[in-house]
Amino acid sequence: NRDIVDVLIREKTSSTTDFQWQSKLRPMYIGEASGYHSQVASVVASAEFRICDASLDYGFEYLGNGPRLVVTPLTDRIYVTA
């Protein structure tokens, strides 16, 4: 969102290996198509979330009420260290 982009610009983040980028929760779509030679192509897709060196598969579970969380530097640090 806009706040994350502002932080990345302010911290002069220029690479995906920079900590400021790595410390953000990043949803990743992982899709794979098969069956190009048949009438009906099947698509196998999943999603995962990445932050720092962790990667978690998304299993369509309830992830909390994020919009109600007040984001401050303290809550940002707690999410990264938890």
C-alpha cells in the first residue's frame, strides 16, 4: 500500500535483498498450468506469504482483522520479531 511504498522510498530501498523489502509481508501467487495439448487445460495455483526468511503457505484460513490494527513503529517491530 501507499505507506509501505513511502517507507521503501524514504529508506532508499533499491534491491529485493534489502532488509526494508524483506521485512514486509509479501503475498506471492504461484501458478502452474498444464494440459496445453488437451481440450481442457487445468490450472494448479496456490499462494504463499513471505517475510524475511520465512515462507508460509496460504490455506484460506482466517488471518485476523488487519484493518483494525493501528500500525505504529512498535507494532511493526513486534510483527517482524514475533
